Amino acid sequence: MVASVAAAAGRLRRALGRSLSWRGSSRRLLSSEPPPAPATAVRDAFLSFFRDRHGHRLVPSASVRPRGDPSLLFVNAGMNQFKPIFLGTVDPRSEMAGFRRVANSQKCVRAGGRHNDLEDVGRDLSHHTFFEMLGSWAFGGEYFKKEACSMAWELLTQVYGIPEDRLWVSYFGGDPKARLDPDLETRDIWLSLGVPASRVLSLGPQENFWEMGDTGPCGPCTEIHYDLAGGTGAPQLVELWNLVFMQHNRETDGSLQPLPQRHVDTGMGLERLVAVLQGRRSTYDTDLFSPLLNAIHQGCGAPPYLGRVGAADEGRVDTAYRVVADHIRMLSVCIADGVSPGMSGAPLVLRRILRRAVRFATEILRAPPGFLGSLVPVVVETLGDIYPELQKNSAQIASLVSDDEAAFLASLQRGRQIIDRTLRRLGPSDMFPAEVAWSLSLSGHLGLPLDLVELMLEEKGVQLDSAGLERLAREEAQHRAQQAEPARKQGMRLDVHALGELRRQGVPLTDDSPKYNYFLRPTGGYEFRACEAQVLQLYTEDGTAVTSIGGGQRCGLLLDRTNFYAEQGGQASDRGYLVRAEQQDVLFPVARAQVCGGFILHEAVAPECLQVGDQVQLHVDKAWRLGCMEKHTATHLLNWALRQALGPGTEQRGSHLNPERLRLDVATQAPLTPQQLQAVEGAVQEAVGQDEPVYTDEVALALTAQVPGLRSLDEVYPDPVRVVSVGVPVAQALDPASQAALQTSVELCCGTHLLRTGAVGDLVIIGERQLAKGTTRLLAITGEQAQQAREVGQSLAQEVKAAAERLSRGSQDVVEARRLSKHMGRLTDAVDTAVMPQWQRRELQATLKVLQRRANTAIRKLETGQAAKKTQELLERHTNGPLIVDTVPAESLSVLVKVVRQLCEQAPSTSVLLLSPQPLGNVLCACQVAQGATPAFTAEAWALAVCSHMGGKAWGTQVVAQGTGSTADLETALSTARAYALTQL
């Protein structure tokens, strides 16, 4: 094994082949010559070193899509997949439970959420949304500080050959506020390895104390830095490697307790390490990026990449190179791991990043259409060997990127026109209107990321109305809340007088058949066609009919035809925008559409004049519509699955859906059991997995009257009526002899649906409650959200199982038992509130209820035994007398009260008051007065006298009381207790 490490080191040194000193500039002309230190050799040398020389197990990179961790949008550190080990929740029977020494190269994404480098990408020479983290771990005390530091130093200086005089280290210098001593052990280890004291830095908790979160494992860390200056002038240090020593646990009260098992967690960014070994000041000048930069240059015909930043980067060409190269790497890796551009969460971040990349590529680099997708093979070529999922999904990645790029380019062109036209109307000091920016954004209608809109304005030297944007964001949140639980009366309506006037004028009812005018492209995406229409009538917000409107007013529009779905049948209204046929650069946002007596009323904002008779073009928000289609088809499948699992007596009582989730109210004989809920989900998953076609047709209402199994609601249907059938053509489903409607979902429905069931992806019922006796309300989600919910459920189930194992092993330590009990409580809260399968929630809630009782019983037994021991010690010190006032170590008020009670049981004529100092300066107090004490001598008054002296409070009864305070002078507090008692005895 040593020989293989030596061979890897030799190959690496030969690849380096020159001095490691930095060049004076990051500029490097693109070349087809291989770089001197290939990134693949650097990565391989790291993994070989830990595997062959130090016996580490190599594990594959986890997906960048977090598994069962809703706190993360993306995996952003190598330690994420090992959280169950750090938290003590790993399933004892799992493979991970056997991990002791581990190393890997982990794919990481920092975009969105707490760790977000997106805004810095492209502006400097080092930030990335995607990077690789080289990591090594030692679990359960396998080894600790000395071995970890020695291994790191050996790898950097002997294998990679970095000169020792270019390396500095830092260690934790202590934190007096948290009562944490300096980590002198680590300091001394570095000195023993030969690092001069002048290059060993003492830093505070912000730099060198690592915490997983507000609670949980934490500890000091030590960092290894590289000096870019190389002894010329002042040091220029960049962090290379962070070594974390997890030895504490942050409790819920903020205190630190020692961990029963210590761990080592180290991480080093591959990109920065390669830059050091290749003698580059920029990670973009390494061979991890040069193939991409070459491909961008060849594909766009832009000037060569020169590595410039800031004012020197004329036309922001080099910035665009960096943005496109970084973003296509991140997009490829994420899509390969199952995260696709979408509407919320991580998919929404991906959508924004893809559109940011397209904009830089087309506007600055002048890239041709479809260019971004053409870069995917280059990413696969550079990363596919270490991450084979890229090779496996290469075609799908390129297709998704190209489809979204094409859709965005159309929106971008219109967005540029709208921005330019708006700017021509602004004064020199005017801010860009928030309403226009919002209408352009992903939250509005065109689908441009807001940060992209701000960047486009920044380049033109125009400030955006940020306060107005915040107001619009609040209004959007309120609107979404209303969509989730719609009110009976909402938005603009046409009253009986307005409807009568329309009929008197002979205004035709709105033709909304174009809402069904969509189809599947050969690549799999949906195409929603625009609709040409004429304005027939306009209304002000108060319902007054007018012939024209403008000036940013909210208004109602009647058109002769529309492709907008108006809210009905439980499906949320479409939203989108319209433009005048002769003026494509003025966008009229449409917030919703509603049915009013056969007319479709569109609620819109008119930034400029709109008149009756104008010809307009309508565009629905495609992502919003597709989300509604997924949820509506899923609702039909869920309704059918409920009948399959519970019997034909299960009738739908109502539903509502929007792109976020669906709600279904059903009549049931009894509440659903966890097993029934699971069976219903399974039936839906099977139908989704078969990717069956969804058929629709309009038929005479009379033909549907006698069809067995046909689902309909107790409401008036039009004639002809629209029928939606899954997997079976409508004509066949309506044949009474076929019985097809008993075997699949067949419903009367005017909603918009998917054309195949596979796009639902998955369905999870996340909520269930009884509205009334016999009526159950179910909440469900689909697609990516559903998969994440399943992963959260699996993760929590593993945590519960691990907690049960710990409880079964038992503990003789009250602190550990109490910590386990608190963990049960936190798990219960997590299970109660998590977005997860409802059947699994119910099962885990029942399990945790039992476990919590067992944990509490174990604590009481341990506390009673501990109290008995302390009682005997106190009785030996206080052999007789009417009074015991003393201090005693106790981990909790509960233990202290038990000691007091046991003392009084064994010495009934003695009054007892005990104080117990705590680690953070607090003092616990408990007391009990003797059975024969005078009526004036009460425990509550006694405890209050002592705790008030300590600046605290007390509570209790005449016989038993307890309290808390804070003092450094316990003797004075004890004297106060004795003096008070003696005056009462």
C-alpha cells in the first residue's frame, strides 16, 4: 500500500514538473496543452493517500440533492451525508454505522439558503456555485487531533510537495465568554511537526470553532493556510484545509457538554488546491475549467479569456466566461442527481441559475441559440469519470438545458424590450418601477430572475425601487395564502346588472376552448400556445364599465376568447400576461381569471392605455399552469386510489389545487388508518410509474348517466360535458359493457390535465384531518416535493429507530438519559411538523409516545437511585438536629427535590434546604419543612427568602418548595437559609 501511495506521489510530482510559486498574474492564454498538475491526479493522490497509507474507506459522493434534510437546499459540505453519525441517530444495522475511517470527494453546491455564493460568481477569480470537497473523517474516536494533523501535513508537504515555508496554521485561541480554554493541544501538535511558532496563529471562535447548528455536535477546528506571497512582502493567506475536532455538544440551553464519542471532520476544496499546485491565482485558470473556457471561446467567437476582473474587464467578457463555465458545471451535476429547473426550492434556484447563464452567454458572449446545452459534453468529459451519473444522464441534461434555454430566450427578448421602453419614459433621477420589474420576474410573468433584472438595470446605471418590490412580495405571499385556502368571494366580480347589460348589448360569451390548446414536444416538455383575442369590455376596480383604462390601474377585461383557465372545479386560476398586438413591449400582467355567467373576467393591471376593440395576445404563466395540471391529474388519481383502497362508498366532497399542493375532501366511513393511507399512495405511484396517457373528450351528458364507476360531483354539468379518462380512451370508458371506469380514473371535469401520468412524478399525502364526522380532508404534494417528503420521512424513521436502540441499551448516567429524553421530545416535534408521508407520521408518533414514556421512566429510576446515594452522604454529615442546610451536586431540580424528599422521609423531624450550583453560575434550590414545624414556618416562604437573596424566584406549597437564583457566594446564601429557619423553629 505504501508503494502505491509513493507511486501516486511520484506521478503527481512528475506532472507538476516545476516550481510551485505563483505567477504574477492570473492571465493565461487558452491552450490545448495539458496543465502541469492535472486535477485528476490531485484528486486521485488525495484518495490514494488516505486509502492506502492510512486505511480509510473510500465512499462515493452523495447526491447534491439532500436526502431527508429539509434544512438544506443542496448538499454544501462533505459532512452532510454523515450527519446521522455525528448526531448519534445512525441506524445501528446500516452500513454507515460501521464507518470508522472514511474519505471521499463530495460534490457540493452553494447557491441559495445560508451558504450562497451565487452573487459573487463571475465577479472574482475564486467563487463557484459548484465545487468538490476533498474530505477525510474519523468516527467514534478512531483517531483524533494528533493523527489528523500529521496526516494533513504529510499529504501537503510530502505527497503534493508544497514547501513547508509556504504553509501557516491557525488553532482555536479560546472563548472566555463561553468558558472555553484555548486548544493548546493542537497548537503543540503543530509545533512538534516543525511548524515555526511565528506561523502558528491563535484565532477566535468565529474562525476556529465549528458548530453544526444552534444545537448538536461542535468543537474547535484548525486551518492550514497557503501564503500566496511566498515570503515577498506581507503574507497573503488563503485557507486550504479545515480540520474540525468534534468533542462538544451544544445543548438546548446553550451549554456545552462533552460528546460521548469524538469525531474528526476535515475538508479541502479541490479547486483551490489545484490552483495552488498549478501555480495559479485563479481557480478558473486550472484544467478543471480550461476545457470549458476553450469550448466557450470556440462556440461563441468571443475574444479569448484573459482572467480580468472589475474595471479592467471591459465589456464584462471575462465575467461572462466565468459565469457560464461555473453555471453549466453546477447545472449538469444537479440535473444528473435528479434536480431539474422548477418552481420552488432547489429547482427554482436551478431555474434562476440556468437563466443567468443564458443571459450572460447570449448578451455578452453573443452565443448562438442552443449554445448552453452544447457545453454539457465538455462537463461530462472533465467530471464523468469520477461522477459516472453525469455520463449516464448526459443526453437528458443537454435536453433539459436546451429546452429551458429556448423558452427563456423568448422571454429575455421581450424583457429587454420592456426595460428599454420603460427607461425611455423615466426621468434622470427616477427609480425603475417595482411593478414592471415584478412583472418581468419569476414571481411575476416573464420568468426572469429578479437578481437578473436588477443586474440588467445596474448595467444601465438605473436604481430599482426596492421598497416597492418588498411590498409586492408581501402581496404575492398573501395571494398564495388565499390560493391555498380560497375564500368564497374573492377578487373582481360582475354583478347581475353588469351581466344583464352585457346580454342586452349582445356581447358573446367568452370562448375559453383555447385553454386546452397545449401539447407535448418530442423532447418531453409542454408547449402552451399564445391566444389572439379582442377586448370587448373594460371595468374599473369598482365594477364600472369603461371604454379605456391605463395609468397603472387595476381593471377587469372581457375578451372574445381566452387561453386562461378561470378558477372553477377546484383548480386555481391561471395567471400570466397579455400584450397588444401592435405593441409587444408593453406587458399587461393578469393576476387571475374568473367565470361570471359564462363570461371570463380577467383581472389585470394596465400600465398604459388599453381600449375596447384592441387586439391582444395572451400568454399563460407556463410553470404555474403546468403545476396546476400536475396537481389536477394527481387529484383524479388520488380520488380513484381512495375508492380502490376503501371501497366504492368513498365519495369526493370537494377539492382545491394550485401548483404547490392539492386538497381533497372525501366521505369515509371511518378515519383512514396508516395502512390505508400507504395503500392509497402505492396505487397512485403505480399509475404514475406506468406513464399512462390521459384522454379527454366532450360527450353528450346523457351518455355519462349510466356508466358504472364514473366519478362526478353533485353539481350541474354543461351539455356536452368534458370527460377525463386515464389509460383508456373516453369512448371505451363510456361503454357500459366495458366496465373500464371501474378499473381506472374516469371523471367529468373541465380542468386542464397532463397528457401522460408520468409527469406527476410521485404523490405523498402529507396531512389528514376530520372536517366532520364522516368527512376527511387530505393534503398532498407531488413531484420533487413528494420525493423530498419521502426522504424526510425515511430520515426521521431512521432517527427514531436509532433512538429506540439507544434506549434499549440503557444508561447508568442521568445526564445521558435526560439528553436522550430531550432528543425524543425534539424528534416528536420534528415528526409533528415535518412535511412527510402522513401514514409514516402517524406510525412514528405512536412509536415516539411509547419511547418517551420509557425514557421518562428510566430517568426517574436513575434520579431516584442517584438521590438515594446523595441522601446517605448528607445523613452521614448531619447526624442529628432539626435542620439540614447544605450544598449538593445535582444535574437537575428534579434530582434535588428527590434528595430533599428522601431526607425528610428518613428524618421526619428535620427541615431540609439544599442548594446546587450549576455550570453557568445558576443555583438550584429545594426545601421541605418537618412534619411538626410551626404553622408560620412554610417551605414556600423559606425558598423565597433564599432565592430572593440570590436574585431569583421560588414557588411551591407550605410543605415543599423549589426555586432558582444566581450567586457566586454560596456561603452567604446558606447563612441566609439557616438564619431564616432558626427564626421560625
